[in-house]
Amino acid sequence: MKKIIIALVVVITLVALLPIVGNSVAEGFLKTRVSLLTSNGLELKNDKTESTYLTTKKHYEFLFSDASKFIQYLKQYSDSKIPPFTDAMISGVLVGIDIEYSNFPLSSKVSVDIYPLALPANITNELKKENQPFYTYIDKLLQSKGVLYHINYYISNELFDGYIKDIDEEYLFDNGTKMTVKLFNATYYGSGPLIAPKNLQTTISKIIIKVDESTSDMKFEINDLSSASTFESQSTFVSGATMKSMSIVVDDTKSSELEASVDNIKVNISSNTQGKKAEFHVKSSLGEFIFNSKDANVSATGFNYDISLKGVEKDSYEEFIKLTSHANKSSSPEFAEKFKETVVKLLSKGLSLNIADMSLKKIIIEDKITIDGFSLMAKILLKEDADLAKKLKSSPLSISKNLNLASSIKFSKEFYALMNKEIPITGMANLLAKEDGNNLIFEIKLNDGKLSVNEKALN
């Protein structure tokens, strides 16, 4: 079963990675630069051309012979981190590419299909030994282009659109376990170079992963996911996403049912590194979160956060990003020390953090008790200090003088009581609280190393 799970992870990873691979492959072919790909970790195993008077069709098969090299090639076009161990997941995978274009110069459309043809040899061999019928099923699925990414690229105006082929698969194992994977209506369109688009919009109507066993069932589902991004450069962009709902349900005959779901999810992220200092902003909201189990039934509504980070020194930030891109490959003491030095260097340049809103509107317990939630606002300024590294070693407490903090936290009395029950708060905190109707308020300030709560000094 272990190799089966690994094989499924590889296939799912490929589905997620196919747009990146397809875009880079299409770009290379459109410029007749197959050598660009073969010099960056891909090995050309097969190629074939069919031409008629009207069109030309090309078929290529590429092996990820050096996946790490290919991942490094992709990273030069984006500051976004590719998930750790992606190279290990795709190493040894054989991918098919079909390209079709008109022989008439007035037509600028090029169509590309990209699809995995075979899993890595080591996984394939183990899968054959462990479960030959499942290997046959996976092999048949891949050979029939069951996992396919399609691109239409319009060369003259650098527009593109496409889709991921619908997946609607079920497999019944010998032990009676049934696995279901569904992906419906995944489409996208955008503009700019394929490997580094200026605009990209995507939609997916439904994703379902379901496992039915004799003693338990598990179902994960996403509905109506959409995203839109605009890129000025690798590190200056605006991106947003919405999702109607996401849920996971586990039905175990021994421990009863567990359900967690979230609806009306919205996320907006922006990054700007064009000025003297870098700025980052993230804003998100959730309509309702529900958690049900045999021990608890809790729901929450109206969760929001709005956070921005400004005044980040760009050179130190770039150094930090480059270092974190290697974090999954190194755990040596030398790397840990280098990472610490880089973080301290970044902080020594100063920055400001603004939490404009972090709030929860209501909590409902056991479908009976409704209580108001909380809200938080805060501004934190970290002053520039060239001696920060020395102070951390000799007198860490003196760092408090580098911080200016102004924050306001408001809890409903019922929420505060619930929180105090689960995570007991000191009696001093209770004494410092300021009442405002049905709310408890904490105005917290830190200036020049002096901390106060509701104008009462703590040091």
C-alpha cells in the first residue's frame, strides 16, 4: 500500500505541476529551442513529425533525468517557492508533448497537449510487485492520456487559454477499498510569455478525493475555486482567489463521524519590490467554519485578517528568499547558523508590521450557544539597528527598546471566559482588562522598552 500511496502522490503532483511544465515546454518549442529544455534537466527520448498541406503535428517524449536542474530553471522566472521535494516526485517521469500548428503564416495559434506517460522506474517496479492490477490500471490511465493539460497559444498577441482534462476515476482494490478521484472544469486564460505570464486567471468547479474502506470512509472536496493574478515582475504582483467551499469528512465506525468545512473563502495577496523598500500585503476572509465530532460541535462565522509588512530592505530580503529556497535540502548546523545570520541581518534594517484587522464575528457551540468573538488591531515598528546581532548575544532584553508597539484587543466577555477556561490567563491580565459594555478591552503599548496595558505600566 505504501508504493500505491507514493504513486498517487506522484500523479497528483504531476497534475499540479503540468501547467508549469507545459508552459515552459510550449515556450521552448514555439521558439524552436528544444535544446533549452534538454540543457535544463530534460532528456529527449523520442520525437516524430507529421505534416499535411495545412498543418504540422509534432510528438515529443521527455524524461525528467535531472529534475533538480529543471526546478532550478523554473525558479529563475518566479519568486514563488516550488513545494519542497517536487524534484524527487517528478524525477524519472516520462512526459509526452503533442504540438499542432498551421503552416499558414497568417495563423498564429499553436495547440499543445502535455501528459505523463510513465512513472519513475523504481516506483513502477515496486508497484508491479506489490499490486500488479493497480499498476496496470495506472499504466492504462497514463497511456490513454487520462491526465492531460491543454494549451492554446496565440503568438502574435501573446494570449493563451486552455484546460486540464476532466478526471472521473474509480478503482476497486482486492480488499474491497474503493478510491475515487474527480476533477471537473479546470480552465485558465492569460496573457504574456507562457513561462512568465503577465496575467493569469484560473477556475476549477470541483475536486473530489474519496476513499471507502470497510471500517471507515474519507472524503475531501473543493467547490468553485477561482484565482486571478497580475505580474509586473517576478516579485511585484497582485493575486486573489475565492473558493465557495472546502470540506473533509471522515466516517469511522469505531470513532463516529468527523466533519470540518469552510465556505466563502477569499484571499488577496500583493507584493511590491519596485520602490526603495519592499512591501507585502495579505487580506483574507472566511464565511463560516464548521467542526463536528462526537466530542464537539462548533461553528464560527466572519473570520477576517488584513496584514501588511512594509519597509523591508530589498537586498536582505532577496538573500533571505534565496536561502529559504534551499531550506528543504539542508539541515546542517552551518546552514542553520547562516539562516539565523540572514534573519538577523534582515531585521537589523528595520521594518513595520500593520495588522489592520484580525477578527472573528461569532462562535456557535453545540448549535445552541451563540457568543460574540474578538477583534485585534496592531502596529509594530522595528527600528533599524546595525548592532542588532551584538545585542542579541550580549543583552537580548535590550532589544525591546528597538520595538514600538500599539495594539488594541477586544474580546466579548463570553469569548474571554471560554478562552480563559481552555487556556487559563493570569489573574493580572484579568485585573488589567477594561470593560466596555459586553466587551473587555486591552490597549497594549510598548515604547522605549516600557510596556503598558490600558495605561498601567508593567515595568
